[in-house]
Amino acid sequence: MSHRRAVLLMVLVTLLWSMAGVVSRHLEGARSFEVTFWRSAFNALALAVALTALRGPGLWAGLVRAPRIVWASGLCWAVMYTAFMVALTLTTVANVLVMMALGPLMTALLARLFLAQRQPPRTWLAIVAAGIGIAWMFFRQLGAGVSLTGSVVAMAVPLAAAVNWTLLQAAGHRDNAASADGADAPDMLPAVLLGAMISAAATLPLAWPLQATTHDIGLLGFLGVFQLAVPCLLVVRVSRELSGSEISLLALLELIFGVALAWLGADEVPGSDTLTGGALVVGALAVNEWLALRARNQAAGRVSS
């Protein structure tokens, strides 16, 4: 795959991810945890079919014997799946997506704490700027009497994503060590399936009695397959061609696509406080990732010369 095609594929991934907000606004009877249950259940079903086709029947035996790091990653995926949809039922699409944009910065913090990865000054400046944006959004909403419950729930998504990415980086280190020793490295892809199954199992009791209409089940089935399962598999493929900085930068398009789709498809106009706070978060992250990518390209140029 060429670099250009990988970039275009990542743009498609962000477009698929961004559909959740606008689609959820057209549900009839499904609410809160039931929304999460149906989406996670269909996601698990689609991933089970796809991964069984890729890995064969041994996939299921491997899940039982999976090391703890795979199960920990699966729990992170479950939190991400669950908190995202619950948050969408409690606050606006724009608020949820702004919270999610904090993921790369939280990852940088955890990498510094647990993987001893030093962060350049620009990353700390970006963290401060993004924090100011979130604080502005929170205080403005609080002053206007808006409930912050949805935004707080949404915060669990980037936090779980940061933990998950840190685990994947740790698994990458193990992969390198295992390759040097001739041992088998942990396979982290089944963790995506584990997360979907855990999310569906955990939310079913909370969703009972089920009230979704046939219309709702169709929409949530669409989300489970095309908004979650397909892009999750695509991003794994894209990660072979694009750097982490490139993926993080392109992933910001989800916020733009998501807000635009909710605006056009559900008449959900974002408030000025969300737009201001979101602009600070996205601007800080975009500048940080762009500078990181430029520094990496310059270093690669010096090595090649």
C-alpha cells in the first residue's frame, strides 16, 4: 500500500468513526445502556466473523489462553465502547468528540509515567493549552446550568484509550524482545473482540428490559459493523504504513466530521463554548502532532543523507 493510499484510507476510517453521533440521534426507543449493548453486540459478531476468517478456529482457543496484557487491553476497549455511547445519550456530539480529542495528550502523559518516554516541551505546552480549552468549556457550561455528566463520562474514553495505547506500546516492546529471543509475542488484535464481548455482556443487564424498535436495531447494527468493526480492522492495516503521529493527526478529522454530520443530519448546533474549547484542544494537538511529524521527517532526512 502506498503512503497516499494509506492516508486516504485513514480519512475514510475517521469518517466511519464520526457517524455514531448523527445516527444515534435518529433512534426511536433505545436509550443509554441499551444503545451500547446493541452496538457492542453487533460489533462483536462482525469481529468474530472477520477474525475467525483471518486467524481460523484457533482464534477462540487463543482467547482462553491470552496473556493478561491482552485481557487488560480488552477491558480498555470495553470502556471505550461503553462510555462513548452512554456519553452520546447524555450530552452533545460536539462535547463528546472534544473530550475524545484529548486521547493523544493523555497517552503522552502515561508514556512518560510508565514507559519513561521523555516528552519535548511542545507536548507539555499542548497539554496546558488543551487543559485550558477543556476548563473553559466546563466552566462556561457549568455557569449556564448545563449538566456535565455526559462530558465526565466521555472523559473515560480518551483515558481508556491512553491506557490501551500504552499497553500496545508495551506489547510492541515485548514483540521486539520476543523476536530477538525467538519467542512468541502477544497477539493484541483479539483484544478488540474481547472488548466488544465484555461491553455487550456488561451492559445487557443494565439495558434490560430491551425497548429498541426494529428501526433502532437496524441503525445500531449498522454502527456495530461499519462504525466500529470495519474501521478497527482498517486502522490496524493502516498502522503498518503510517506513523503514530500521522494517525493521531488524521484522527482529529473525526471531531470535524462528527460535528458537521450532527449539525447537518440532526440539527445539533454546537454551542460557542464548545467551539471555543474544541478549537483550543484541536489546535494544540494539531500543532503538536505536526511539529512531531516534521521533526521525525527531518531526522530521517539527516540519517538518509
